[in-house]
Amino acid sequence: MLKWVVGSLLVIGALFWGYTWLVLHWSYSRGERAGFVQKLSKKGWICKTWEGEMALVSMPGTVAEKFYFTVPTDAVAQEINRSMGRRVSLSYEQHIGIPTTCFAETQYFITQVATVDDRTPAVPPGALPPAAGEKGPTP
């Protein structure tokens, strides 16, 4: 009887470990989001994870949408901290089905950070950018 219980627990533990490994290493989707990082902190009682929040501003004067994310590595978190206050583009992988918040509070794992050059004039949706040699719209 004891062997059966121990064997069952080992099988359940192995299945849980395999499932956790799979969802943490297989990404459902990949993409990029651009905006201003508002918050980045390392938190958790036992499992410390980097959790952040970015304001996505599509056009001036619109309400910002918030993008919550997790940073799995300290090197990427340091890069985000260095770019605080500037517009950045965050590349992410989405991992669906993470079994516990010990690994991450969100399903969006940041893999790369790039600072966005704000000197490029914004082009409204549906408008064509100015051709070479032409002046853009004046504010």
C-alpha cells in the first residue's frame, strides 16, 4: 500500500514538473509593445520575480492602456531600469497556463528591450508619410 501511494505521488510530481517545464519553455505567441515603463519591481515571498507595468499610448490625448509583464532575467530587468522615463519597445513571449504565481504573475515574459526614437514624427492611422523631399504636416 505504501509503495502504491509513494509511486502515485512520484508520478503526479513528475507530471506536474513536466507540465511546468513545457509551459515555461514553449511560447504561445510572440510580439512587441511600445510605451513608457511606469513600474518595475522584484517581488514575492519565496519566489522573487520581476513584475512591471507599461503605459501604452497610441496617440496623444488618448487614455493609456496598461500592459502588465514579467521579466525572467536580471539582465533584461537592468536594461529596463536604465531606460526608465523613455519610450521603449518590449519584445515578449506569451506563456499560457503557468500553474502558479511563483514563476510569474503574468503570462507575458519580456525577452528584449529597445529604446524608441521619439524624434520621428507620428503619422496618424490611415495617412501616408511624406514622400522624400516633401514637408510633413505642420502642427
